[in-house]
Amino acid sequence: MTDALRRFKSEIFQGLAHPTRIAIVEALRDGELSAGSLIEKLDIEQANASQHLAVLRSKQIVVSRKAGNQVFYSIRDQALIEVLDILRRYFYSQLSTSVDMMKEMARQGPKPRIRMR
């Protein structure tokens, strides 16, 4: 893998490195929304939304267009939604493994206490 490709991937992950930015991208899953709609849908402050949208634009994750006095946002490439879906499956896989381990530990019963002197 080339350094340029690694840098590109890193930039995308940096752009997504905040739960609010991921929520914005997920809100845009089904298509374009106005900034006002995003703010209302996600129940976030306008200034906070503006900051996060600026990061997403700078990392070329979302694109915007102006219509009258409104700005509309959309995902630059739907492939990013596939990446987020894969991460969701990965999360549930890890969660399932942890639950299975906890069930196994519960079946084995309590561990004896070790006394420290």
C-alpha cells in the first residue's frame, strides 16, 4: 500500500473521529438534507453543527450546495456508508464475543479469592 493511500485513509478516519460527525454522515445516508434539517434531526446546536460540517467538507466526506438562503449537504460517495455498515457489523461481532465470554465465565461460577499478604 502506498503512503498516499494510507494518508488518504487516515484523513477519512480523522474526519469521522467524532460521534457527531458520524451521526451527520448516517443522517445523510438516504440523501441530501439542509443544515437546518440536520440540526433538528440530530438535536445539536447550530455552531456545533457548523464546526462538524466544516470538518466533513474539508476532508471531502460531504459536499454542499446552496439554494437560496439554505445550504444542503450530501455524502460525497455512498461507499462511506458501506464502511460504516461494516464497522457496525464489526462492533456487534466484538460485542457478541464479549457476551459469550461473560456467559462462559458465569457458567464456571465464582473464582476463588486470592489472599495477598
